[in-house]
Amino acid sequence: MDSLFTEQEQQELQSNAPLADRVRPATIEDVIGQEHLLGTGAPLRTFFSSGQFPSILFWGPPGVGKTTLALLIAKHISYDFIRLSAIESGVKEMREVISKAELMRRKGKRTLLFIDEIHRFNKSQQDALLHAVEKGIVTLVGATTENPSFEVNAALLSRCQVYRLRSLTDEDIRAVLEHAIA
């Protein structure tokens, strides 16, 4: 048996998961909306095809897929996935993550560091990331609802590609609901 849980336990866990987690896309083909980033020839589609991802900042309103895209990237490239919330984490936690990523890198495993609400990090917290991003110790994926040009310091911003996610259209929301019902 590959799982720690029986099939019934897995179904129960899934049924108790938040709705967003239960309907979260499992592949980029399942993502609804964001055609400008995931359509044929679009930047994220190209990264998924090549398996090579730069450090990225996803900027957009809540609920448009920033976290989902980070999870799909980590899954696609089989990186160790570490998630921090800028609201709950400080420089100490970040240094611990970077140390772990350095150790993993020596063992041949890369790390994707996802920072939710990255715009809430202060300058010293953002500066603590610079070396790790610049040296490739981590591949950073940050998510923000605020314009990163104003909320992320210039040094970190220059080491990341910024992609703006658009609000879902009524048609997109209908498709999400139909998928959830199915």
C-alpha cells in the first residue's frame, strides 16, 4: 500500500478539505483562465514545456490561481516545496529555509520557495532572500495582491520575472463551478 491512509480515510480527508483545495487543478491543462500566461506559446506554458523556471512573482487579485500555479510548478519539476507566509514568517524562518535548501542542493535536490503575501515582507526580510535567489539556492515564487513595483524592493524585483494574473471572467467562474460539481 503506497498511502498511509486507507481509501476510505483518503476520501474522508478529501471531503473535509476546503473547497479551494478540493477543486484545485492537478495539471496546467486543468487551470481555468490565465490564457495569456498558459496558452500556446505563452510564457508559463514555455517554462512548463522546458522544465526550466526562473524566480517569479505572481501578482493578481485573490482567488485567481497564484498559489495553484506555484504548486503546479513544484509538482512539475519535482522540487522540494517550501511554503512561507509573509504574515507569519520572519528573517529567522527564512534563514532556516535557505539553510535547508542549501543542504538539499548538496544532495542534488532543488527547492522551490513559495512566499504568499510577499509584499508584506519588510526590506530586511526581502534582502535576506537576495543571495539565495541570486545564487540559485532557491527558486522563488512569490504571490502578491499588490503591485510589486511599489511593494517589493528593486534588488529582489530585478531577480524575478513578474506575471500579472487576471480576474476570472464570468465564463471562467462558470467552468470552475461545473468542474467542482462534476
